[in-house]
Amino acid sequence: MPKQEGQKSKLLTLLRILEQKTDEEHLLNVPQLVELLEQQDILAERKSIYSDIDTLRSLGYDIQLRRGRGGGYWLASRTFELSELKLLVDAVQASKVVSARTSSKLIHKLEALCSDYEGTQLQRQVYVDGRPKSDSHTLLYSIDALHSAINAGRMVRFRYKDDGTRTVSPWQLAWENGCYYLIAYQDEKEPAGIRNYRVDRMSSVTVLGDARRGKAEFRQFDLPAYLRKHFNMFGGPEHRVTLRCTADLESAMRDRFGKTPLFVPEEDGAYFHFDVPVCVSPQFYGWVCGFGGKVEVTAPAEVRKGIHDMVQALAKQHD
């Protein structure tokens, strides 16, 4: 092997050793680095290691030295902190639409971004009810195709659940309740408008040559606001709803609706009320009922009647 090529190989191998075998708790001294290089059939003199480390430092790698007994070198800075990788791993494991097999593959790739020792800490266990049992590449391919269409400003066609083929104009992707959703404009059926589709229920996603439509509808589109008013991403007629809540639910309401609504406390301090836009659906009614009487819809009358009728029907069904 020519000397220059061999030097490049040694530098890359040394960097890989530092990436995989060192962290703040696990250091390697020069003799240990020489030995690890020799295990990969690369001969190195001790003095050349110092020069190689200086070269790697000049290239921007944060290689630190701890002197004294038990000291040595370690790679101090990485693209991701261990805490950030743990957060990513938890997000992958908590996803209901990522199969166990795909989750394991993704986590294995994340492990490569830290040392071998830190990688063992990434095998965290987050229980997910409803994770798909069989592996399918359809979801990843669909996400990739949808991103391509959004970036290119093109329409897409896909099969959706068992409900035939859809042709829509994709604008955004959103993550909500552990699922990926496509936010798109559709004008195949009346009424035309903004719709959402679960990506894991799509198949055969095809990017079309036609320019996407719906620019006017998405010019001032506010995705966080859209997510807040759609309960479990179900659509329905939009109303400005007044909710009356017990005082202990203020944090829960902020988590759901954000900082925008003005919470108005009542005189006794036991309740507060506020107005929010909501796409009224059975899922919204179910959300209200889930608070066990601590949340009341006080307006408008038709929404109040809707929840009353649903509760009456449930009571009759369970009589």
C-alpha cells in the first residue's frame, strides 16, 4: 500500500476507534490505540499516534486528553448528545406505526452515533400497545414519496385503506397521536378543501407530473391550529365552542389548546371558561365526556344539543 494511502487508512481507522471505543468514562492511551490498530493490520509507531491525533483535531474533531493514572484520549463531542439519542430512541419505540423490526433497525443506526458503551444505554424499553406485528417497507416508501412530491410541488395518487384510489395535492406532513398524517388539498369530490390522511393506511403512492393545487387555501394555513381543533384528526363542522372547566383543569386545557385562548376565571374561582375553534365530531364529544363532568359545553346551542343527544343515546344503550 502506498504510504499516503496507508496514512489515510490509519487516520480513518483511528477515528473509528475513537468514535466506537471511547467516551468520557472510557479512555484509551497510546499503547492501547497502537494495539487496536494492529488488530486491524495497521502498524503504527507511538509517536505517529500523537501526530495523527493532532491532524484529527485540526480537522475539527474534539479529541481530549486526560493525564495521569488511568488517563488517555477520548472523543468528547459528537453530532448528538447521549440524552438526545435517548430521546430519539424513545420516539422511535413509542411510534405505533413503526413495526418492531423497523424500530430495531433504526435504533441500531442511532447506536452508531455514540460509543459502543453508550450504545448499550439506548436499548431502552418503551411499551407500545398496538405496534404492528409484521414489518412493511410501505410506510417508509410512502413517506419518502410524499416528501418528494411536497418538495417538487406535485400531486400524488395512492390507494387509501380499502376505499379506492385518491388523487390529492400534498402540502404538509404532521405527526399526531403517534401517527403520520398527510395534510393535503383535495378537489376530486365536493366539497373541495383541506383533508388529512393517515400515511400508514396508504399504499402505492405515486408522484404525478401535475402541479399541485390549493395554494390559496394553504397561503395562511396554520398547522398547529389545525391539529388543535381536530380531535384525533377527525373532521367535522367547525364551530367556535365555549368550554366551562373546573379550575384544576387549566394545565390540561393549555396542553390541548396552547397559549392563545383567553381563560376567564369565574367569581368564585372554582371554574373558568374560554372560547376555541373546534371541528365538532363524536371524538370531540368523547373528549369532553372523558373529564367526567369537569368540562361543560355552554355554547353554541347546537353543539351543546349534540353532546346531550349522544350522552342520551349512550345511556339508553347501556340501560
